[in-house]
Amino acid sequence: MEKSYTEKIQIHKANKLAGLHPATKFLVVILYSVCTFVLSSIKLTKIGLPLAIIPWFLVVLVLCAVSGAMKKCIKALKAVAFIALVIFLVQTFIVPGGEVLVRFGFIRICEKGLKTAISLSFLILNIAGIFVWFFQTTENKEIARALEESGLNYKATYVFISSLQMINVLSGNSKTIMNAQRARGVETEGNMLVRAKAFFPTLVPLVLGALIGSEERVLTLEARGFSMEGKKTHLFNLEKSGAEGTMKITAILVTVLIVIGRAALWIL
Amino acid sequence: MDIVMECKDVTYSYPLTKKPAIKNLNLKLERGKFYGVIGENGSGKTTLCALLRGFAPSFYKGELQGEVLLEGKNINEYGGEIAAKIGFVFQNPFTQISGIKDTVFEEVSYGLENFGVPAEKIEKRVIDVMKMTNIETLAEKSPFELSGGQMQRVALASVIVLEPDILIIDEPTSQLDPEGTESVFSIIETLKEKKKTIILVEHKIDLIAEYADEVLVFKEGTMIAFRRKQEILSDLSFLEQGVTLPQVAILGRKLQERGLGLSAIPVTEKQAVEVIAEALQERNK
Amino acid sequence: MEGKKYSIKEDFSMLALLIIPVGVAVNFVGGQLASLLKLPMYLDAIGTIFASLLCGPWVGAVTGGLTNVVTGIANPVNFAFIPVNVIVGLVTGFLARRQMFQVWWKWIISILIMAAVSIVVSAPIVVLMFGGVTGGGTSIITAAAMAAGANIWAAFFGTEGVFTVLDRVISFLICWAVIKVIPARTLIKFGCGSNYIKEKK
């Protein structure tokens, strides 16, 4: 039987992990971050390096793989990894402090630097990483609907979704405007002053156009009953994948174990 | 007479302007009639639309004297639900998409969602309206990927689906190509057949001649005439008031001046053919 | 000009709600353009400043914060800087309400305040969360300064200081240019818009 339009606009995910309700996924994100912090306080080796968070990052990678979103996640993780790498290198090789551990010629690695390097870079990798998993397995439409479900005012949801959409629209417009300006002789290569000057003729028309459009859009929204009081209908609804319960229990169990384990180590 | 909207002694000025955009307007609009609004740019036509829809002064600010009534009640006593009583469509197709829906189907449903119409009913209503406005083939496309004419049809659909009795349409085709214009006008024709009350502002006088029952003429903020279409569009004195008249009307008058007796001054092509053929037959007898 | 009473509810009028997405998108595009033109500034607060100037501090704050939430979806590191952009919005908005941009010397003070606040709020975030370096434009200079032995805090403030001031100046000029061109009857629809209308005598 032909699907109705309402059915067609729903999102169905085959993968149980990727298809988890966003609220469950968010719980995982929070608990994972808590565990990361707890694990980072475990000092190993005689200089007290927080090595535990390094293998913990594998959990993010495993989640991404099992959710079937490995490619997307790796792509997004590249940016995060770059920042983590920069921090790692800067802290290890450049920042002084504490005992010198290794020396090759004029490059030195200091104790404090190495500690901070591992701690900061892997904290970032882990936490940003779990957020990457969340966002790469959840579409914007689902995030918006989840926010609404949990009580966010429909006007706020509008602002959220509209922002995402506006970025695409204005991004496209800016390319058009910049090409048009280039054709009129605005230089975009050269010294910094020249490049800075090219900024204005692109951005000013862009902002102006968007502003005037907004004025009219208020009328459009009014004409669609935006300021109506009363309960709204939602054609798009979130589906549960069925694995919510299992996931929640697993996540909570793991967190509890880690916290207890850490407390135990501390006491011994 | 079933008066659905009324303006009583309305004078309105936009903020920071000294000259009123509309002066001393007294107007009664009957349910089910098609009103065409013509006049030069800046004569107050768009202001009229804003007043009738309640956007002036609530959104535009400015000063209003007199009253605008919808079904006997002052229009500012209505809240957001006025969208179900009066539909509003204007020139720019691009600013009439909500910006938050990915498909045309959802875009058209948006108004119904806001009104809290049950989900089961929404689909049927939307499909019916999409058929009527000839956009069913676009149902799963993104509103951002449409042509101007298509967007304008979606805008019309999104408003019609709320089933308002009154529709205010302000120059819907001024930014469209001829094909887009035609598609919009066939929708307006369907609306007329459904006996909606329509207030249409247009420069394309031949189209007003085709569909309107009565015509309002504006000049410099004042309504200088409000009569049946036939009377206004065949009256060449309006040419001096900055109004364009249908070419067939001008032709008709000129023929009359040269001695060809016409039974009536035509305002549409069809009428012109009938009336001139009749006159020629008479002559050849 | 007499003191005007503002209410948060009025600030968030329908038009303000529609300006927020525009502000967020302008922030994004500004940043994109700046990196495309290889300028050593972020220029990613133009939309926030614009929203603050027209609609007040709270709308500006939401614009700023939301920008980081949205860009965080692609790169979660951006979440860390939500407070910075929120503060930019608040400060700009409050300065605008007190007409601190109307006279040239007040304008200079305001720009300095905006830049200073922005640096002061981002400094702890960059230093504590990222060890002073995020890999962005000025970070290389900061890193070099740190290598030379300078204290993290000093290195950060030195480099960020100059470029942030420049950033705010350019951002502000763009907003000003746009506001000048907006017709008065549009400006009046904005909460703070009437500040920018010159009375025609």
C-alpha cells in the first residue's frame, strides 16, 4: 500500500543504537562524561599520568562503529582530533614545569607538560567524541522534536530549527554575493588590508537582505497561526528503537562500577 | 447584504510620517464578492491590506483613527486565530516559506499544526488543497528548491488549507514570470468558484477585469471610487487618475467615438469579441 | 533622551525571534568568510552584536549562545565557548541601551570594554580547558610566546588583545553600515531601533 505523506516524513532507522531515542542517547553522553572525569583522576606510572582515559576513548569509537556511522564520525572527529593533537604537542614539548623526563638535543619533555598534555587532550577527545557520536547519529529534526517533547516552548524550537536553516541559506547567498562583487572588481587576494576591505561589500548586503526578509516573514508566520494559543499538533514524532531500556541500564551500571572502582582505589 | 468587513472613518499614518497613508476610508465589504483594488504605487493599496488583516497598527505601529471591523467586532479584539478567518498572501514568494520545514507537504501542514488540528485530519485536508493548487507533485520536495511561481502556489496552499472565508492577496504575481502568473490566477479562479470573499490588489488590469465583481480605486491615500467593475473599467476618466484600464475598454471607447455603436464598453477580451461582432453585424444589415 | 523602560517579554517580540536565526547565520557566515579571506580574526560575533544593537542584551545573548550550540553540533569543542558569546551579547546590548555608541569617545570606550570582556571570559576557558591553545589563528603566536617562557596568561592576553579589538571594530562597523541603510519605518519595529533614528526636523 502506498505510504501516506505523514508516514513518509517520519525517520526510520534500522540500526538500534543509532535509532535510540535522543533522550536516552543524551543520558549516555552525560554518564560517559562523568566516567571520563572519574577515570582521569586515576594516576598511573610513577609520575602519575592519567592514562586510564586513553583506552576509554575506544568506547566512543566502538559506539560509532556499532551505530553504523563510522565514516561520518571519523570525519567530525578529525577536527576535534586536530585540536587535541595541537594541545598535546604544545603541552608536551613547549610548556615547562617539573622534572625533565627526556631530552633530545634542545627538545625537552617535562613531567608537568606530559601530565597536562595527556589529561587535556584526551579529556577533550573523549567528551567531544561522545558528543560527536550523539550528533552524527541524530538528525537535527529529531533533536528539535526531542527538545519539544521535553517541554521546550514551540517558539524556542522555531528559533532553533530556523537558525540551522538560515545558516544554509545565508551561506549560499554569501557565495553568490561574493562572486558578484568579484565580477565588479572587488579584490579578494592581496595584503591583509585588501582582504579585510573585501569583507564589507559581501557581508553588508547579506545582512541587509536577511533583515528585510525577516520583516516579511513575521507576517507569514502570523498568517500561519504562529501566535495561536493552545496545543499544537505534531506530524513528526520520535520512534523508540526498543533498545532504550538496555542502553540505560548498561550505561548506569558501567558508571556505577567505575565510580565505585575509583573510590576503592582511593581508599586502598 | 451580508457585510463581512467594514472600515469606519479610518485614517492611518505609518510611524514617523506626517502624511496619512490612508484618509477617511469608509468601506463595506460583502461576503462572497471578489473585490479588485487598483491604483498607482503608493496610493494606499498595500496599507489597505495591512489594515484589513490587522497588521496595521499592531505590527507596523503608527497611528490609527476610526475602526476596522471583522464580522462586527473590532479587528484588534481577535488574537492569533484571525489566521483562520482571513488568509493573507503577498508579493515575495521567498519570504512566505516558514523556513523550518523540509518538504512542501509539511510546509502546507504547518498552519494546521499550529491550530492543533488532529493529525489524522491534517493529511486529507492538505492533499485536497495541494490538488487544488496543483502542487501535489511537489509534495516531497524542499520548499527551498522551488521556482518563484511554485513557491507562491505553496504560499497560497498554506493559507487556503486553514479554510478562511476571506482572502487578502496583495500583488501575488508581480515577482513571477508569465507561466507562474497563470498558475496563480487559475487558483484564484478556483477560489472565486468557491465563493470566498477575495480582496485582490493587482496591476495586471486584464486579470482584475476577468475576475472582479467590484473595483476599488485608490489615489494618494483616498479611495476615489468603489463601484461595479463594468462601471469603473470602462470609464476612461480614470486614466487621468493614474490607473491603467484594460486595453479592450480603451479600444471600445475609441470605436464608439468613431461612430461604431457598441451595446456596452467591453472590459474583457471575450466581451470585446462579442460586442464588436454584434455591432459589425448590425452595421452590415 | 528620557529613560525607556524595557521588559524582557517585550524584547522577545516576533521580529526579535526572527532576528535570532539571522544573527546566528551571520555569525557563522562571518566566521566562514573571515577564514576564507585568511584574516587573523574570528569575526564570528557580527550577528550577536547586530541582534544586541537592535533588540537588546537578552536577545543578543541568546543569539550568541545559540550560535555556539549550533556550531557545536558539527564540532563539539564550540560548546565550551558558549559563555563567551553570551557575554558579548549581554555587554553589547547594555552598552547600546545606555547610548554608549552615539558619541565617538564613548564609542571607543565601548569597543574596548567589549573586547576586554570577551578576552577575560574566554581566557579561563582557553587556558584551563585547552591549556592556552585551541589551534585557532592566534594560537600559534600564543604557543610561541609560551615557548619563549612567557606565562600562559600573559601570552594569551597579549595576542588575543590586539586582534580582538580589531575584530570588534570591524564587526561593529559592519553593523553600523547596515543599520544606517535600514529605513526608519523598519527600525522602529525593533526594541532598541528607535535609538538609531535621526529625527528629521
